[in-house]
Amino acid sequence: MPRNRDREKRAIVRRDGSACFYCGRPRRNPLVMSIEHLVPRAAGGASQLENLRLADTLCNKFAGRRPVADKLELRAKWHMAEGL
Ligand SMILES: [Zn+2]
């Protein structure tokens, strides 16, 4: 069921800024990004702000349901690849 997540997205932007969590590319309109659950909901991850990040839909999809440690490794690699 689609739901308006803009409120949550804005809260994440206030905390983290408007760049993709994975590749670090800044987005002029961060609301087009999707909400990433660092610990997936399927693995018991909370829908609370501390578990949420904003990421490009594609980056988010690619990261999929990897464990958090793998996601952080991906993030580090992609930030390096982008020279960020
Ligand atoms: Zn990205």
C-alpha cells in the first residue's frame, strides 16, 4: 500500500543532508529518493529514524537485503568511486 513518506524523508534530510546514503551524490530534490532500512524490516529492523537512511532507488535496490556490515562496505566503496 503506497504511503506518503515525505515527512520521514524530510526528517532524514534534516539529520543527514540530501545525499544518497550509498553513493553520496547530492540530490536537489531528496524526496525522489527512497527510504532505506539499514536493518531490513524482514530482519526485525525498526521503522524508526535511527534505522532509516535516504538512498537512490537504484542504489537501494542494489544493496538489497545485505547485512548492515556489507551495506556499510558498499557505501565506503561507492563514496570512494565517486571521489567523495
Ligand atoms: Zn546513490
